[in-house]
Amino acid sequence: MKERPMTSTRRAGPARPLLIAALLILAAALAAALLRPRPATTSTPAPQTASQASPAATAASSTLPARVMDARVVAVPPGIRETSVFATLRSTGDADVRLTEVSSPAAGHAMLMVTRTEDNMTGMSMTDALTLPAGGTLTLSDTGDHLMLMDLTEPLQPGQTIPITLTDDQGRSLTIQAPVMKP
């Protein structure tokens, strides 16, 4: 009797990491789809400047040359441990600002994210920096670059305000107060 070679239905290569990456991208895409801005029923708050953002930012001698408009954190269902942050940053300086860090006491860690489309496929990934151009704007949105809060310390409730600190490559920072809003 001739022995048959053993065969396996398991794929060779890094299937598990690819599956995890695909699930993370799917979750982020779902969150982005759910986070599309809806028409506001209340007035839009005035833009925050570095000196208005928070007492901590005011006390700092080195604040980012930027104003923040339309900042918001997406409310997510209980059990979901990550969410997105959107805003528009407007430069008040004459040089580009390279944002290299984001943090919030509401999250175990936070990430700067970029969204790219290549070969009709859109995906997002963590990046080391986002650039606010001199005299220009950086839009953080559900369809583009944005911030992610990961390992939320507690469920976020609509109406709650979350402090989020942005830091650049020169150590300057700006803390914004972003309301939690339903998608």
C-alpha cells in the first residue's frame, strides 16, 4: 500500500496578521461611515485658539500656532473601545507645523491616522506625523486623515467634553476640548 503525502488546508504566510489588519480597517471604515456629519441643530461653537483651548495650554509657554474649529469625538456604543476624532485646524503661523503626537486622558493611547486610496482601494494607517501647512488648514474627517482614541478608559456619552492634546515636533502643544457627538 502506497502512502499518501499529507496535505494541509492551512494557507502559508501571515494569514492571521492580515486578517487582523483587515478587521481593523473594516471597523474603521464602519466607524467612518457612521460618523458622517449631520446638520447641526445648535449653533457652532467659536473656534478655539491656543490661548483659549485650556488652562494647561494657556500656562504653557510654547503653544501651537493654530485655531481649532468643529472639533468632535464620535460617540460609540458601549463595549467599543476606540473612536475617531475630527476637527479643522487652521494655521496662525508662518511655518508648517508637524503634528507628531496626540493624547487624551479618555484613552489608553491615541494615534495620528492617514487615509489613502490606491488602485481603487481605500485604507487607513497610523502615521508618525500630520502636517498643518503654514497659513493653511488641516481637515481631520471621516473620509480622510483623522485622530483615533484607543483603549477608551470609560464609555463616552454624547454631550460629554473630552480634552485632546496635540503636540508638534518642536514640543509645542495645544489642548482642545472636543464634545462627544452621535454620528
